[in-house]
Amino acid sequence: MKRRYFSLTSFEDAIRIMKETFPAPGVTERIPLEQAVGRVIAEPVYAPYSVPEVNLSVMDGIAVRSADTQGAMDRNPVTLEHFQRVNTGQVIPQGYDAVIMIEDVWLGDGTCRVRKSAFPGQFIRPAGEDIRKGELVLPRSHIVRPFDIGALATYGITNLLVSSVSIGLIPIGDELVPPGARPKPGGAVESNTLFARHYFSGMGATCYRYPITWDDPESITTALSLAIEEHELVLLFGGSSAGTRDYADQVISSCGTLLFHGVGMKPGTPVMLGSVEGKPVFGVPGFPIAAACVIKEFVARLLEWWGLAPYPIFTIKAELAQRIASDLGYEEFVQISAARVGNRVSVMPHSRGNGVQMSLVRSDGLIQIPASYEGYEAGEEVFVQLTIPPAHLDRNLLVCGARDECIHILGDLLTPRGFSLHCCNTLDSRALVTLREGRCHAASVALPRTGSWMASDLFDTADGTTFMRVTVAEAELGLASRNGVVLDDLTGIRFINRARGLPARTLTDKLLQSSGITPQEVHGYETQAKSEEGVITAIQNDSADAGVCRKKTAEIASLSWTHLGYVSYNLVIPLSCLGDPATISILAILKSGLYRDAVDCIGGYSTAGSGQVSPVFPMVM
Amino acid sequence: MKRRYFSLTSFEDAIRIMKETFPAPGVTERIPLEQAVGRVIAEPVYAPYSVPEVNLSVMDGIAVRSADTQGAMDRNPVTLEHFQRVNTGQVIPQGYDAVIMIEDVWLGDGTCRVRKSAFPGQFIRPAGEDIRKGELVLPRSHIVRPFDIGALATYGITNLLVSSVSIGLIPIGDELVPPGARPKPGGAVESNTLFARHYFSGMGATCYRYPITWDDPESITTALSLAIEEHELVLLFGGSSAGTRDYADQVISSCGTLLFHGVGMKPGTPVMLGSVEGKPVFGVPGFPIAAACVIKEFVARLLEWWGLAPYPIFTIKAELAQRIASDLGYEEFVQISAARVGNRVSVMPHSRGNGVQMSLVRSDGLIQIPASYEGYEAGEEVFVQLTIPPAHLDRNLLVCGARDECIHILGDLLTPRGFSLHCCNTLDSRALVTLREGRCHAASVALPRTGSWMASDLFDTADGTTFMRVTVAEAELGLASRNGVVLDDLTGIRFINRARGLPARTLTDKLLQSSGITPQEVHGYETQAKSEEGVITAIQNDSADAGVCRKKTAEIASLSWTHLGYVSYNLVIPLSCLGDPATISILAILKSGLYRDAVDCIGGYSTAGSGQVSPVFPMVM
């Protein structure tokens, strides 16, 4: 009933098999010059005429025969019989070989006296100076840039023969709807072919998106047979993993040869490659994160190897802000955010969940962890493939810790001031270590509301502190239940908890302690919902009777809710950054009406203390 | 009659004036998602629904109520009444809060036994895991990338409000013809607006190219008045220098205010900026090299400052291969070629002639020399703004010296083998110094044909040699004249010479010496034509009687030609590179029929010795 990959092909072997099996098809097309930016030239381009075609004057002055001017000096001016007035850019008339600047000429009644001799070619832009007829303008393999277009137009070239690859994109899945349609619960918008077309177009390929195909072998076979006739390369999106309804491998095997299925890479493990009528057919996993990885690491590599232009990605060296673990045997590709922190570029990994397409949106680039590595330590140097302009590293603010909606609102309001806030979700404790090591700009930390913060609240070792905290907002938390559970009821009902380090858990622990209730007395204390929605679902499904969430979350689910207390969201920032433009902007925004209005719209927050700066005290006062 | 700029505005001041006078107009437009790659988002984008909207299974298995499974173990299986079969990606039915993998389940006749307990949320992808309804997807100022398009489609977003600037492009000049038309002698193809449109489109601006406007104040005024109504920014191309027919400054002054005219920058000194109806109007020099510089350094900076996406340019550190001089007071922008030579990236400057648009085509990027610098020394570290993919630095071969047509043919034939040859024109002597310092891959050197080369032929200090020479081709040179001049006639006629270091000059000197003629005896020995075409023109215009050129050049001009001797074009390469893939490819191509046929087509070359490798002898044998 359930199939597994027999064995994984290593990433390196898979790339080698791909290149060995599929040499460049060598397809070209002739296109108008205006459409050629980003395309790769397939035949050398020669100049059809010289530029300039004739000798031109580069000065306003007179054209002369240089021989006539020999011996002319200030105290011995020479009167010329043969001369002709020329302006800058004008053609040198036949019979003349030099230009004298108008300042050095006395023009009289049809005569002309000069006080300086001229050498042959003086102030003349010679024919062919830029390019000579028949000279090579561009060799093969050149990627056309905007100023190449300008020059080619100047040289009279109006079309170009360029390398070309036509790609058929076939999305598979009963659950899919086209972009713009609203998916049913459990369904999804088909976005992979949209992404793929934009990515491959950027490399100069032509893509055709086929309609969504049903999840059955006959439909897939029909679509593949059609596409393989019309394109040099076909991609099947979805149907590639080892689930009960995944038929891509069967179809490829029946139409041609399956070369590999399952590669030691993450994401994208279920990728497959087959050869149908001698053409490559990729089976691309349906999850967008995995599809993006296969598109970039397999298909784009093949296209580049076939002679198309690489997608513009800039690689830089950077330092890891936090440890990253990676499975041996898997080439891993991790989305990251990056920023210049002090005098180094620091990078933070994003969620590696296959279902979190937002990690692509939030990322500034990615790092590649070789299959032979178990990961990287914090501070290790890594290569980052940037997907943002490198100059933007200077505007990025790297924040680690709790990623709350208020942080997003702050981030959006920071952009008109020239900053781009990137918040990477980690536990508070890990965020604070990263901050103390100088690897991020700020830590986003949530603690129950309290009069003042001690270093010991934040750091293991409270050896003095050089940090301040800036209040972002306070969230009101309470107990959601079907029937109005309050704190003291917790010993008698089934509770659903949250993970250690999250604000709801911290608040729960603090309140239980002050009420004299031990965790052992709370049934379900050890169960953990992954999100507020998880708490709600457990209560709705009668797996639990109560859990902690914000008021609004309970209201939407029509559950009852009783107040427990406030959790304060804060940015912890080095004291030394107090006067920095970024800090000044953050404080101004947090105190602004614009920010407070936006946060009030979400509901469940108090912004009374937002923008307040408090010291982090080195010891208990 | 001739106007001069009163005084130059410094580059820094000009940029400051531009930014102070013209704040962002803040224009936006709503466009379909599919057209948004490369555009800048103008309002925050929020998720219209959660993804996923409901809880989904991440495994093939059964949905259960976790509470029912408590205590289940291998030796104590639990039989479940309530369960439902689910596959990967399917919706978790109402009432269930966990999934148990099918492997851990015994399914019987409508019953089900499990051997492991499940925790709430087990193997469930919770609703909102990727994004929650109302959560921020993208903040303002984000530049849309292909995978952002994919994610936005997934989240049900079909259009975006993006920053927008409309630009009017007005080419001015009686001598101009549109792309595709053949210019008259002295005319030129109007290519600046074509380049500008492609460059600005890459930043997300919309451009409108107006027809070519005559060089008179009325026509320019009419065009400008029309354009300023329809666009946020107008560019006048041409008419900006201080020639007799340059009216752009007059027109701008009469329609509005001229802010500056003439900036301390090269190229692009004649740039002007005015304000007409509060909108910026640039006067852009007509020479494409200068226009490209103004477009990039002024207009693109303004657009980026207005919030558009930067044009993708990658900046790297590199070492200068040769000294570059620069005028104090001028911010200078120099086109360069770049390649990895050994373990550093080495850059060579291209021609800085205003009329050589090919320097843009040949370049890999540019360096900026601040106005306060007199230049850079060889070996100095400089920042290079690359216009090629950074990875291509590894395929580039940097050659210094004589740039002959045969070198171009070699370069074109190298591209299918993965190399890109860049030849920067310098004197042989300078090229050899650069090679000896390890700052280029090879020197292209032309010497009269000879049996063997001594180090002393190449280097000042012949302290042993570690170089070899590879013959590229031999060119036959002779004396062009109207009436069959031969070498012995040179003492009695007017000769036109070439510059020291060029093959024609070296051959002339060698032959004069062996004939016992001194330079003083040759009338015109000190005159120098800049090109072979210059030699021909001087003879045709009767400024000289004879000069040295190739047979074909004389034939085309219908001049008579008498053989003088052969000049051998060679690549000088370190001996240590003999086994390198690049050297092997070069040798294979030079010996190939493809190469020889192509060179024979040019005419005037012998390829009999092409591809021959000879040692450079350390001393006279």
C-alpha cells in the first residue's frame, strides 16, 4: 500500500547522471534586438559597416590639409587657400586631413590665417574608430546586457540568433486550483508553474504552462506525451513522492526510462528524472519549497549547462548567527535572512518546514550544506547565495526571537525610513545568546508583564548588562474553554499546554506557581499544541478542556475566555545602539499613532507602553 | 560663437542638488501578480486566508482522538472505536486531533488496533502553519522575486500595488536615424533611448520613447512641453554639450530652471539638470558612452532614491592590472575587463574614448575613480561594479596587448569550450610587464617574423625566462601609395608613420635599419596616423605619399601596395600554463581548420605557423 524509495541517489551522482545523459540540444531562435536582453548569443556578430563610416571632426573649427600648415606659429601665421568650416561631428570634406580649432583661426574675407601647424589626423575621429566593417562585435555565449542592445543598434544590427530552450510545465493534483481561484479546504493554489516560468524566463527559456492534470496515470501519460513532442524539457509538478496517489514515476517508466527517483537532498528528496524520447523529464515534488529547490538546483543547472544565462544570484561570504544541524547524506539548502551586523554579514536560518512557503518570502538567500556535513556551528563562515541586492544587506535589521504580529507591523512601518526588519523565529533564550555574541541587531523577547527586568531574567550569567529593552506591545492572554474555566479549575480538567519558552507557557508557569499549583496536579500539562490554533482545535475536538491563547483567537472560535494576565513583547538591544538611526526610527514608530492604530486593529494587544525604553538591571534591586 | 560651461559642478554637489530638489513623487500603480517580478511593493500585503485553512494529515494513516490512545503499547494494543482513514495532505475530519501512521495500525473488520499512543497534533499540519489570515506577507519596499510570485499566488493574491515612475525619453539630433535605418555618412543610429528603456525597465520604471526631434529650440520646446505633462521625469538626449547647435540648456532655462550644466565627471561632463513644472529634466550627452554613464550615475540613482529597485549590479574587490591616470576634479567611470588570474581578480581598463561604444560591449564592469584621486597604481585594490555574472570571472581569459582580428576569431572559437577571451589594447611593452607581474593570463605581442625570440626582444631585463610564445597568425605588411612606392623610395617622398610599439612601426624601423636608411632621411617619419585607415586617408588626401598597411586595406582603397615583410602575432604565456585547459584549447583551435578558414576570410594573414609553440630564449643563441 505504501511505497518507499528503494535507495537515494546522492546529489552529486544525480547531477552527474543528468549532465551525462542530456547534452545541450543546441536549439536556437532568431529574435528582434529589442527582446534580446538576458539572452545568450548563439553565433558571432560582425559589424555590417564601420562606425563612424567616414572621418569626422571632433571640434568646431576648420578642416585643412595638414601639409599646408607646416611652419605656422604665433609670430608666423600662415594664410590658407584651401579650408572648410566644420562643426563637431560633421564629416571632414574630401581632400582635408586635419582640423584646427576655431580659437586658433583668424577668418577674414574668404581667407583664413592659422597660427599653429596641424598634424595629419588632428582633431579627427577616424573612420572605423569605434568598429570596422566585418569586425567582431560579440562572440558566441555572450549574455546580452542593456548597453549591448544600444551598441548593436548603433552598428545596424536588428536581430540576433540566440540559444533557446522550450520547457513544458505540467501541474498534477486533484487538490489544485489555478491562481486566482479559492481552493477548497485541503486544496491549494497551483503556484509552482508560475514560479518556474518566471525563473526560467529570467534565464532566457520559453515556458508553456499546461492545464492542471488529474492525479491518475492516464491523464498524466496523455499530458506528458503531448508535451514531450513540443518541448526540449518537461517538468511534472506533484505526484512525485511515495504516497498512494503518486503516479509520476510509473508514467515516466512506462513512457521511457526512469534514471533516478529520490535524491539525498533537502528539500526536494522525492525528485525524479527520466528520459522520454531522449528528452529529460523531471518529476518535481509538489510542495512549493521543494519544487523551488529542484527548479534551482537541478533544472536551472541543466539549462545553464545547456548554455542559457545563469539566473542572477550573488554569492557572498557570511557568518552563521546560530548553529544549524543537517542530516548526513543529504545536501541541504536552507533559506536564511542576512544583514550586516557590525563589520560582518550575519545569517540566520529560517524554518525548514516543507509546508512553510513563507520561508521563501522571508528569506534573503540560501546556504548549501554539503551531504558530508552534520551542520555548521555559530560563527562559522558560510557562502550565501543572495536573492536580494547585496546593497540591501546594509538596510536589513536582523532580529532573533519571538515573531509576533506587532513585530511585522513595526517592520512594515520601518521600510519608508530605509530599514528592512527580518525576524527569525527562535526561542528567547537562543535569541539572547545570539544577541550577546553580536550576531544580530536585537532579540525579540516575550516575558510576563513585570515592573523591571533583571539580567537574570534574560541571561544565564548575570555578570552586569549592557542591554536595554524596548517595549513593542503587551498581549493579553487568557484561558480558552467551552465552559468558562478559570485558573483554579486547572487541577480538575484536561489542559493543553504550549512549548517551553513561549509566552503562554511562561505565563502559565508563573501563575501556577503563585497559586501554589504544581505541574503534576494539572492533567495534560505535558501535552503541547504547536500553535494557538492547535489549542483551539484540541478544545473543539474534546481532546482538552482548556488552554491559553489571546482573547481574539478564542472569540473567533466561539469559545469562552477568562483573563489570565499580560505578556510583554520587547526588543532587547545593546545600550550602545541607543543613538543609532535604526533605534531612533524604531522608538519613533512604536510611539506613533500609525503603529498603535495598526496594532489595535489586530485586537488583544495593549500599546500603552509601546516605545518605552527600560534598562535591564544587572542584579535584583 | 562657441560657448563654454561657466564652471563645473562637482559630482557630489550635483547628486546632492538632484536629491534635494526632487523628492519621490510617490506614484503607484496596481498590476497583475504575473507582471510584478522586479517591481517594488508600495503597500503592505496581508494574507486573505490562512494556509492551510484547516488541519491536514502529513502521513498516510488514521485520524484518531489522541485521548482514546492513551496507554497503547506493543504489549498493550488499544482498540479504537472512533477513527478515520486519511492520506497525506487530506483534511483531518472533525472530532480528531492526531494521526497514527498506517505502519503502526492493525486494521480489521471495521475495527482498528494501535500499539502507540498519540499526542494532540501528532502528524498534523495545523491550520495557519504557513500563514494566518490577516498576517503580513510582504512589507512595503520589498522587491518582488520569482518565488514571491509563487507564494503570493498560493495565498490568493492576484494583484499588487507597486511603485511606478513614468519616464519620457526624447532623442535630439538632425544626424540621427531610428534603429534599423542606415545612417548617412556622419549620421548615427539613435540608440540611447533604446538602452535607457531597457535599463529603466529593469528597475521597474515605464518608459516612452518619443520620435527623434530636430536640433532647433522650437522643436525641442514642443517635445519637452508635451513630455513633461505625461511623465514624472524627462530625459533629453543630445544637444547638451557646448557646440553651436546645442539648445537643450536654452530650452530648459526658458521652460523652467536650469539647476546645473556641466559636472566634474567623465564621461558625461556636459550633463545638465533642470526643473520644469517641478519635475526633473535631464540633458543627457548624445555620445552613447557618456549617455550610459549619466543614465547609471544620475538617473538610476534618482529612481532608486525614489524607491524603485536597483539595477542588479554586483560589486567585488579586485586588483588593477595596470596603472590608470585620472584628472583631478573629475569623478571618472572606467570600463574594465576582469578575470580571476591565480588567486586574485585582476582588472584591465578599456579605451576611454567617448566615441568607442565598443568599450561598453567589451567591458565586464566599471570602476569609479573619485574626483580627489589622480588615478590608481597597478596592483591597487579597487571596487568593480560587475555587469557579468560573478561566476564568469572564472571563465574569462585576460589578454593584454595587440588586439588583432585573429585574436577575436580565437576568442569566438574559445567560447564553446567554456572560455571567454578579453583582449585589452595596450602597447606590447606594457602588456609584457603586466604578464610578468602575474596580472593577466597572456600578452598579445606582435614582432617582425624571426627565427626565434629572445627574452631581450620582450623584456628590458632578460634575467632568464619562464615564458613560451604561441603563434596566432602572421600578417603581411607592405607600402601603400598612389604610385607603387618601394622601401628605397622612402628618402625621396612624404611618409606617414605609425606609433611606436605597433607592428607596422617596428617592421619599418627594422627594414630601414637593414637598408641603412636613418629616420632623419625619411620625410614625415615623425607623423603618426592613428589607424591603418588614417594612413589610407592621408595618402588619398595627398598629405602623404606612402605608409605601411596590410594588402587588403590598400586594395579596398584602390591604392597600390608593395610587400615589405611579415609580422608575427603571438600570445606570450607562462610556461607553467602549458598543460592548462585554456592553453590546450587555444592550441587546438589555432591548429583547427575552422580557425584557419575564418582567418583566411579576412585576408592578408598566413596561418601556416598558427598554434606553434616556441620557447622564449633567455639569451642570444
